[in-house]
Amino acid sequence: MRAVSALARDPRISLPVFVLGLLAVAAGIVNFGRWGNPFVFGASYTYWIQHHPNVMAAVRDYGVFSLDRIGMAVLYYATGIPYILKSVPTFAGFLRSAVMEAPPLTPLVTNPLTVLLAGVGLYRLWRRPDLQPRSLAMLRIALIGHASAVVLILMFFTFTLRYRFDFAPFMTLAAFVGYRSLSMLVAGFSETWRGRILVAAVGFCVLGILGSHYILLVHKVWSIGVPMGVRLAFFPFAPFAHAAFEP
């Protein structure tokens, strides 16, 4: 808290706060022009709610945002398991608080290196920090700010693939911190171990690239916005996605 207090009194923080304030005002003006409300960040979903019974039930019983969804959302975005279980009678009642879109996926396949480095970064910042108090306070405050957007996404009544982009600021900043800490640690290793770690890092990168492109292919099979001919052409590469063609 002393570090945060000292940071708040530092006159050098005024310019960043001013710039962020201008950006917030600009975003509010754009939102007001598009939706008639500076605090609304998307189109009205009233029509969607009124014409889809499952959406109506989720919003009516749990609200647009609900703390009850956080655990389920974490599992959905981390593993995709809730989507797989939503049609299983035993779990259907429990999972009806949210509307889940396909395809199921896990960032351990699409972003393994980012997840690993972000975990290292969060551990170093909160358990074993190696930064000056003021720098540490700035990073922690920035991560908490980004985490607020993550929490809102986890509370929202819709879980979908594209919302993963809202996790990017938090995960990327944490991953940069993890990369710095890991680089400093590895610098003291022997050349043999540094080579092994480099090979592992390259392997994670390749896995992420291949996994991301495969998920893109699977998404094209699932997406109703893709022409049916394209969806059918890609279907042999994702035979488990047969549910995408069911009414």
C-alpha cells in the first residue's frame, strides 16, 4: 500500500492518467453515437433474448452478469468441457445459466507458451517479486485493471470463442513479466540446459501455431456465417463437429 500511495502522488503518473481519460471519453462518445448510451459496449440483445428461449431463461434467472457463472466460465474458456456436457441430462440443469457457443477448445493447445509464461509472471509478481516497489506496484495495478475486464467476460451470460480476445491484455502483460523472469533465471543455467529450454519453447510455439490453425478450421465448420460448401469441405478434418449441422 505504501508503494501504491507513493505512485499515486508521483506527478509523472498524471500524463498516463490523462491519456487514458481521453481514450475513455472517446470510447464513450463512439458508444453514444452507435447505441445511444456511452456505457453500452455492444448492440442491444433484446431481440435475441425474446426469440431464443434458452437465452431468455439464462438472463431472466441469472441476469446479464452473474457471479454464479465465473467458475463455469473459467472451465469453459480453459477446457471447453462445459460445452461438451451441456446436452448431458445430469449437467444440463446446472449449465443453463449461460449460453455457450461452439467449438469447444483449450488455450493449452492454441496458446501454450503464453499460458506458461503468464503463470510464471503472476507467480513472480505476487509470491517472489524481483522488481523495485514502485515498478511492482505499477505492474500489479495494471494487471488488476486488465483483470476487471476478464471478470466481466466471465460473468456475462454468453460464452463464446471471440471473447477470448478480451483475455489478451491481461495474459499478454503477465506473459511479458514471466518472460523477463524466466530469461533472468535461465541466464544462470548451463549451455546444455539453455539449449533444452530453447527447444521446448520452440516446440510450444509450433504447437500453438498448429493448434490455432486447426481451431480456425473447426470454427469454419461450426460457423453459420461460412458458406455451406466451405463447411462441408472442411468437415472431414473435424468429424466430431457433426453437431454443427444439426437443427
